[in-house]
Amino acid sequence: MIMTPSQIEARRRERALKTKQVAGQAYLWLLLVVLYAPILLIIVFSFTKSKVFGNWTGFTIQLYENLFTGYDRTAQVRVDPNLYRAIVFTFLIALIAAVCSTILGTLAAIGIFNMRQKSRRAIQLLNSIPMINPDILTGISLFLLFVFLGITRGMVTVCIAHVVFCTPYVVLSVLPRLSKMNPNIYEAALDLGATPFQALRKVLIPELRPGMISGFILALTLSIDDFGVTFFTKGSGGLETLSTFIYADARKGGLTPELRPLFSLIFLVILVLLVVMNIRSARQEKHT
């Protein structure tokens, strides 16, 4: 069958579109493989007791047992106690930073949303600067600030530093919820006799809760993951988090094998949290 020029052009466009779709999907899968292959390797090799990563010596849950008991019964030695101190400090700092930054970020988002348009844009620009800045720049800046003020670096300075760099992310998570909310609800609560605090607690907070939860989890994961800011603000008092412990451990010539099951558990917990959040948000959008 002889095709007209318009049919030939339509066929050519269809083939070009399919080629772009295949190339786009291939690029996406390649990106996912590059991102998640190292994590999958860590999970796989957490089920072997070899101290050298990449050396498979048979399936076992020995490393998980060592992690939870703190004792390697095969080698009859204790797992490095500094690892457990680092875990405790990491999650304690992350929890404090996430709670404080969620409160401050939510209040800041409400204040920014109620500004005039020009002021709002200026503050949003300032809020985005800490997120764009490299961690090392933020860490050095806070280090110099604490030295200038004569503040002894330690647990308090690390918590302050983590709150500082986590709060802008919470603001960014809460602002979209404010833009979707009916602005008259808060004013109606005030007109009906509620105090500003009661209106905030009973009207604004329930509406902003999904964004606050997203910001809290984001702040928690950012705090757990941070190295640059923690390294420059922890001082020399022996305070270690997981990131600084891993850095010091790697400089000794290797990594503690029990870190592999620890990383695997942290990844799975965060993955479950994200799945639950996505399911909840999808249900809420369906009901609305």
C-alpha cells in the first residue's frame, strides 16, 4: 500500500516518540541501578560474616546477632563499644533536631505565608540558600561562629547546627500545605472566640500535619546522614555519630562488619516509613 506524505510523516513521528520513550525508560532504569545497587550489595553481604566486604563466605545471620548482642561469639570478642555510643548519639541528636526543626519550621512557614508577596519571595529565597550551600560551608561557618562566641563544642553545638540546617527543609514541606488550605478557616476560628494559640492548635496544626510529618521525617534522615556539619561542630570531647565513626573507622583501614546489618536495617526502616507516608497521602487525596 502506497502511503501519502502525511502518513509517512505521522509514522516517522510515532517511531521517534517510541524511541524517546525507550531511551527515557532505559536512562531511568540505569539511574535506579546506579543508585540502589550499592545498597543492595550492602544488604546481601550483611548475611555473610566475612570481615572483608565483597568476600562471600556463606549465608549466615551472624552479623545481625553480633549487632544486637554486642558480642562476636565466633571470634569471642566484643563489638566495638564506640559503635553503640555513636548509634545512641546519632539517633538522639536526630530526634532532638527533627522535633525542634519541625516546630520552628512550621511556625516560620506560617509567618512566611502571611507576609506580603515581595517579602515572602525574599524570605523564601533566603530559606533556600542553606539548602543549596554545601554541608562543608555550613559546618565551617557554624564552627567559626561557635569559636567566635566562645562556646565549647559538643552535644549542644551539634544539636543547634542540625536544627539550623534541617529547619529550611521543614519550611519547604509545610508551605505547600498552607497554600492548599482555606485561609478563612483560621480567621473564622478567631471570630468565634478562639485565642490565636487555640486556633493554631485546633485549626492550623491538623491541616498542616501531613506536611509537618514529611518535614519531620526529612529532618530526621538528614540529621542521621550528615557528616560535614557534625564533623566541624562536635569538638574534641569524644562525641561521635555514625557518620564520624565511619570516617574514623575507614581511616584505620576497614569498616566494622556490623555496620552492614546496621545500614540494611536503617534503609529498610526508612523505606517502610516512606511507603506508609505515600499510602496515607494517596488515601487522603482520594477522600478529598
